Amino acid sequence: MGSYGVLIVDDSAFMRRAISLLFESDPDFFIAGIARNGREAIEKIQRLKPDLVTMDVEMPEMDGIAALAHIMEHHPVPVVMLSVQTDEGTEATIRALERGAVDFFLKDRLVHEHDRSAVVLDFLERVKSAAGARIVRPGSAASVVREPEKKAQNVGVRKADLLVIGCSTGGPSALQSILPRFAADFPIPIVVIQHMPPGFTKPLADRFDNLCALEIREAADRDVLKPGRAYVAPAGYQTVTERNPDGSLILRIRSDLAPNALYKPSIDVMLTSAAPMLGAGLLVAILTGMGVDGTAGCRDVKNMKGRVIAEAEESCVVYGMPKSVYEAGLADRQVPLSQIYANLVDFAFE
């Protein structure tokens, strides 16, 4: 029997069977049970104690969002949401990630894509990572929306010209503990590189714009980077920095750059473009996420005298990207999520 027991929650018999077949193709998994709605899922989680749950977003009786809230509060277990790419499905997925879901995957990719072999491998790798994830409970440092700080926005001479925050699995809930703390007049522009499928970064930016004092938007080509704003790199493209003839720093959104990169957007691609341009003025935070994206870019940042903060293992949902940066000797500091904001401010000002 495999190492990880999975509870599959979906109101569609077709989807339950299709997802079961995916897990049965990997000897590391076994099917612990199935459920047809959120209410049934809660009962079976208590009884079967699965290692991982895949949860449909839209179901009768109790939908995936309501079930997730109960699960995170009473029976914490890694949950991967299975979503459809509609306006409603996208918004619900963003809320689920904020409320503790480890990751999500698009149903259409699993059952309808022409070349499914790479998709299935990606899905199995991600759910395997999710099965070992640290669970962020409601009310923890990673799930609390904070009031903007009234101090530390102008505590001295500014040392940074740009802050780049890179994250992947667990990123939306981590960002929720950091971005709302910045005041509206924070004098350093912020670029967020969050791994997501196309169509999800704009709703993420819009959601944070409603929560934060900062103005937060999905980045557009040739956006001029301004204080008091955070720009979320759009999924499906690479985001890099350039300078206008007048010296202003802008973002370029490129479809022709690094076409074979594993991630679009890629933290490495962003940092490699920004490091030689900004030198010691570049400040980077690498947060929770699977994989090693950000390590090569942080090496360029350090070579150009920029500074890097990595999230500590104790608060990461998945300790992959920060671990890689830290073990490569590229982190100036490694601190838990609750201390990331304070350390960013410490590095940003003299």
C-alpha cells in the first residue's frame, strides 16, 4: 500500500473516478475514500484520517469553501482544491488559498488537455509535496490580515529601490500576512512573483487591493514602478525590469522570454534582470514554495550586493524555495513569516 492515503471529494462520479485513476497510477498513493460533498468529506476525514484531501470547489449541500473552513478549524489536513477556470471558480479558489488550502489544480487540465502525460506528472508531484505540507490554521500568523503599520515607514534613509517577493505553494496565505502591513505611503515599489496558472493573478491582485493600504494591481507591460504600489506579475508571461530613457524603472511583460522556463512568471528571470540594474538597491524575500525557483536569481542579487531574506522552515507550507536559497548560502537572514515584514523594513532603511 502507498505512503499517502487520499480522500477524493467531488460531486461528479466521472471526476471521482478520473482522479482516482491518477492516484492509482502512482504507488506512493492509495485511495482512502471518496465523498460527494463537503458535509460527507468532514465526516470521512474524522473517520478515515487521510493524509491528503482533493476538494472540489462547487458541490451541493456543502461546497468546498465551507468544508475547507471547517476542516482547517477542527481537523487540519492538507487540502488541494480542484477548480474550474470561471470567474466564480477563480474567486473561490483565491479564497480557499487564503483560508488554508495548500494548492489547487485546474480540472480541465487533468481531463481535457491534449498531452496529459506532463500534466499528470506535474499534478502528482504537487500533491505529493502537498501531502507533506505544514498546515496553516485560521488565526495563525500566515492567515491574519493585519492593519497597516503606522511606524517604520520612514525610519531613516532609504537603502532599497525595489522589493521583490517570490513565492509558490502556500504563497497567497503568506502574502496575506505581509502585504497588509505596508502603509499606503511605503516609499519602495514592490513586485510579487507568485506561481499561478493564467487567469488567477489578476483576481489575486484585486483581492489584495481590497485588503491592503497599498495600491495592488496585476502588472501591465511598461508599468512605471512607483512608491506605494505593489505589482503582481501576470501568469503565463515573464516579467522583467528595464529603464526608460529618463531613468525611471519599468516592468516589461514578455511572452518571448525564457519560453522553456518551468514557471511563468519565474522568480529567477525577474531577479536576473533586476540585479545588475539595481545592485545594492534590490531587496528580495523568498517565501514558501516547492522547487528551487529563485536560487539562481538570488545568486545574481548577491553578486551585485543586493540583500535576500528567506522564510524559515518552521512557518513554510512547503520548505522548498527558501531552503534552496538558504542552503546555497544566499540568504542574509532566515526568519519565520511573522518576522519577514520587520526584517524587510530593517534592510530597506538605515
